[in-house]
Amino acid sequence: MSKERRIFQRKLVNAKVLLIHPAIGEHQTYTHDISNGGVFVLLQKQPDLPLGTELDMRLLDSKQDDIIFKMSIARTDKLGFGLEFLGYEKNGKYSTIETLFKKG
């Protein structure tokens, strides 16, 4: 049995997202869970991207779907990718992810 190493509590959320990366183009999928540290996205056919690859993600079901989240692939398994939040961009301005949480 593996020991839980997550810092942030996960919440099961089925939300539509758009993943953006030059190797895959734009790929629409759904989340499985989300936390303050990242999100797990479901992928039936996984692109061949190594751990640490950075990509962009938009939460299409969000009221602020114009925010582009900067993500990094933290883990993979047969269901999809675990993505870590690195920061976000809104109106052409980049900010750290912590500033988004402070705004509530």
C-alpha cells in the first residue's frame, strides 16, 4: 500500500478542459479531480509527452474561461495525466498561482 504524499486535498470534479501544446495542438478532455496544487485530466489516448513537459490549460466550464493555466506534467498513469499548476495568464499578464488563490 502506498503512502499518501499529496499536500493538497483533492476534490472530485468533472469539468471540461482544453489542453494546449505544440505536440498535441488543442485537445479537449475532462478532469477527474482538482486541488490547489494541480488537476488530474482523463486521457483515453495519451500523447507521448515526458514528465516535466509544460503545457497550457483552460477550464472551459469556468466563469473565467479566458484564464490560461500554465501546467507541468507531474505524473501519468493509464487513465491520464496529473498536472501541476505553475501559474496563470489573464489579459496577457502572467501571475503565480498563489495570487489566484489569494483573490478568492
